[in-house]
Amino acid sequence: MQAAEEAGKIYEHTQDESRVECIIDRMMGANSEKTAVIYKGRRWTYGDLRVRVDLQKARLADAGLFEKNRVIVWMENSPEYVAAYLAILELGGIVVALHPQTTAEEVKRIIRHLGAAGLIVSPAMKQWALGDFEPTGLRFLFAGEDLHRMQYHNSGHVVPEGVAQIIYTSGSTGRPKGVVLTHRNLIANTRSILSYLQLTTDDSVMAVLPFVYAYGNSVMLTHLFAGGTLVIENNMLYPHVVLDSMIKAGVTGLSGVSTTYALLLNHSNLKSYAFPALRYLTPAGGPMRLELLSRIRAVFPDRRIFLMYGQTEASARLTFLPPDLLDLKNESAGRAIPGVSLKIVKEGGETAGPDEVGEVWACGDNIMQGYWQDTELTADVLRDGWLRTGDLGRLDTDGYLTIVGRNNEMIKSGAYRISPNEIEEVLLQHPDVQEAGVVGIDDPILGQKICAVVSLRTTGVLTNQDLMAYCAQRLVQYKRPKVITIVPALPKSPSGKILRPRLREIGSLNVPAPVVSEQVANPHLADIEERRWSKLRRVV
Amino acid sequence: MTMIETDLRQYLVNNLLFGRSDVSVGGDTSFLESGLIDSTGVLELVAFLEEKFHIKVEDEDLIPANLDSVNALIRFVEGKTTTSHSRR
């Protein structure tokens, strides 16, 4: 571990490099023989990556990519993803990456929302047909290397200067939100993370998080900025596959969300593995239970563990807790990363004092420009240069932040933030559904799992399995409810507001609540749940 | 179709296809690549295999070669049940 730090080189990035791709191009030039990406057993050097970017650039230029054009990259983590990302930026375009499981319907909606010019689809994507995208106004579509030219419709959107990337995230209104990030945002955030992780050219990370989201994106950028190596493994379902890749590649870092660590701890012989090269772990992407953290520490007692907290709207990162303070500040999400300021704002708008609870606000060069084409929502969260995070927390006298709750209903499941409204809207579009309420309930692997409680217009016409199938056709897998419970009526307050805590109780028990009649749920589902829990109990 | 395959396909229809028996899943179709399964889906599948076929799925068995398609599952279950019988 120490030898790697001494041998590796830490690059000093100069302030005059104002574009992401310029910084990475310098790394590609300086490290052409060094491994940039390991994927499916193959090593891609920075020189190979440079060649691939040039090829992709030539194709995109030929297809008609111009400055400020939005190009959707609908791909899994891969060297081709990295090449497409850099090629778009080098041509002055804007990257909009979408999760590989996104449905064709969602992609179409986002194309129209963006006024996108291009779409790059991985050959691995099977859930679409060319006809799906012909009427969307795209100029071009790449299916792998095959170019399809289309009838472009110029949306006329005015695009701010310096935008590098738009990351779509689930919105509290149910509509997707496009978080607009500039080169300045991404560079500020990446340099700040590098300053405390101290990544060198000898570092390599196990990249299991999707690059399309903020956390995975920051893992990708920090390692490319450092001249390090991305070891890509898209197969987190099978923990042993990930562990074998870690050993084989000799990774020095593991970046994951709670689910990543829970899967490794609960469903592998993690303790029997040795990771001589592993230097650091970065759990982030949502709250981590202390019990889970202590188990991670027990397995990796001598490795540096950086707890981190952030948001897509902050390009990823807002705080980190230095490894040597894990015991002293064991409930804290850490202090602001370099270049970020935090404050706590009370309900009346007054800044809170030490240890007083309020909403967490943040400012810095990493804070987004706003939401794409949504000035109202932007004005709601960006106030005088500060980002309202929507999270409740307190700062202690040393400036360490503790998150005490979320002041919205967003569900955090695995690596994803999901709006209940988005799922409720899909359920309510079913002609036989009268009411729908969606909540997240605690899950030892996912953090939270999605639970839907539904009432029908006519009893007996639908089973929860019918509704599962309905959701499967309309929602990407990670947004689909794991449990759907059918009840005669949703629990409500006297004013008619749905009582979400009661929905959580119904979902947690997966048995009839007092308002629930005999028509509840498919008993088979409850059996599966019980068997799953017994399996977990056995393993834990 | 063997009894094992019948049971596995029934599970597939009920739990991964949510009752859609009209959807055809090839014997070698990857559950992962086709988006049919996620991490909790794998754990549910394991619980089903243990109960239905009276086998023990070890953590080291959780690899795609054993679980990621109908044919892989058939081979895995047959292998496990054979081992189990030969030990009796």
C-alpha cells in the first residue's frame, strides 16, 4: 500500500485547464502505456483510449454533432462509454448518460425534454427499435458503430456556456429532472475529491457503480484525472465475480453504496479473501447504518475508510469524514470538502447555530447551474448561490455535519434515488387503479425497497401480480415496486392526506393492516419475502 | 421438458415475468443482460431453489455460471441433487 503511494505520481492540475476533456487528454498523453480501463479481462491503455476517442469523435463529427448539442449515451459501464463521453466533450457537445435499463419510452421522453441531437446506444441494449426514435427529432442515432441519420428538429433551447453534462435524476414531482453541470462544476468537484483521497497513477478502483449517475461519474473522473485505472464490473448481483476481479486486478480502492457493501458482507466469503493492494474504501450515496459500517471496519481494519455525503446537484460530493475520525465523529457525514461551504437554515430562514437542526445548504464551484428547462424548480432549490439540499442536519462546533433526516419522500434504494410520485403516476394510469401510495421500507441489502399500496376501482379485477407486470413494462427495473399490496382504501388523515407512515407499516409487515380486507396481496409473494429473510438471517 | 425445467420455468413466469406466460425466454438467455433480475431477485431465486429442490446454495455458488439462465439453473440443480443423492 505504502509502496504504491510512493511509486505513483500525483498530478498537479493547473487552474488554467478549464475543460474536463483537456485535463484527461493530458493524462492520456502522459500515460499512454498505462492501463486506463480493465473490462471483461481486457486492458485498455490510455493510448488505446486516445485512439478510441479519436475514432468516436470522427464518427460523431460526421454524423453532425455541433457545439452545445446534447447527446444521449445509453450504455453500460465500458471503455466505449468512457470514449463516447470524452469524444462528445472534445467536440463541444454535452453528455447526457442514461442507465442501460432505462426503457425506450423514458429515453424518448428525455430526448424530447432535452431537444437532443444524438443518441448512442450500446449493442447490449435490446429493449428498443429504430422506429421508436424516428419521430423524436434526433439528428443521428448510433447503434454500436452503425449510424442512422434522422430528421432533426431544432428545439431552439438556449444553452448556457460551459455546460459539460446533464444528469437525469428522479424528481419529487415525478417528472425527471435534468441536473445541469458545467466543466467548472465537474473540475472543482473532482479536484476536491482528489485532494483528500490523494489518488495517484498507481491507484485503481473497482468500478461497480453506474457511471451515468453522479457518484459513479465522480469515480470515473477522479481516476481519469489521476491517471489511475478503472476496473469495470457490471455484475454486482454476483459478489464473488466482483471479488475475483478485485483480486485479479489488485485494485487499490472500492467505491460503493450501502448495498454494495451489504451484498459483499452477506453473500460472499469476504473474510476469506486477502486484498493486499486495497488502500481505501469510500462508502457513500446514502445513509449507512452504523452496524454495517462496523462490519466493514472489522473486515478491513487497516484500510482507510472515507465516509462521504453528497448530491447530484453538487456534482456528487459535499462532505467527507477523514478515516482517523470514524470513532470520534461516528454519526457524522464529515466536514465540507475543499471549496464547499455549508450552513444550516432553520424553517424561518434564519441560519442555525451549532448543533441546531435545520435544512442543509451548500455553496461552492461544484454546485449545479440548475435544472434543465425548469426555472421554477431551479429557483426553489438555488437561493443566492446556495443549494438547498432538502436534507435535515446539524453542524457541530468543529463544522462536522450530521444528517438527521430527509425532508422529502425520496426513496433511496441501492445506488438510486427514486421519487414515489413517479411510480404512483404510473400505477394511477392503470384504468382499474383508484389510489396508489408508494414508500420506501427498510431493507438490509437495498437500504430501502419500494413498496406500493394500491386500492382498486372494482375489487377482484386485478391481482398484485398483474400490477407487477404492468410496472415491469413501464418502469426501469430499479424503480419497480418489490411489494404491491392491494387494500380497499389507502389510510388517510381526516383532511384526506395519505398517511405514508401507515403505508410503511403495511409494506413492512406485508400483511393486512386494519383497513385491509381479504383481497390483500399474493400470498406467494409473502412466502418469497419470508424465505428471503430467512436466507438473510442464515447468512448474517 | 424435465420436471426441474418445468418448475424453473413456472418460477420464471410467476416471479420474473409476473404471470406473462406469452413471453418466451430462451434456455441460454441471460437474466442479467435481459434485465429480468436484480440483486434481490437473485436472493429470492436462491430461496426458491433451496426450498423446491431441497438443496443448499452456498455463497460461493452465487455466480452467473450457475444462476443466470434457465439452462444454467438446470445444470446447477441437477449437479446439486446428484451430489446430494450420492452422499446418502
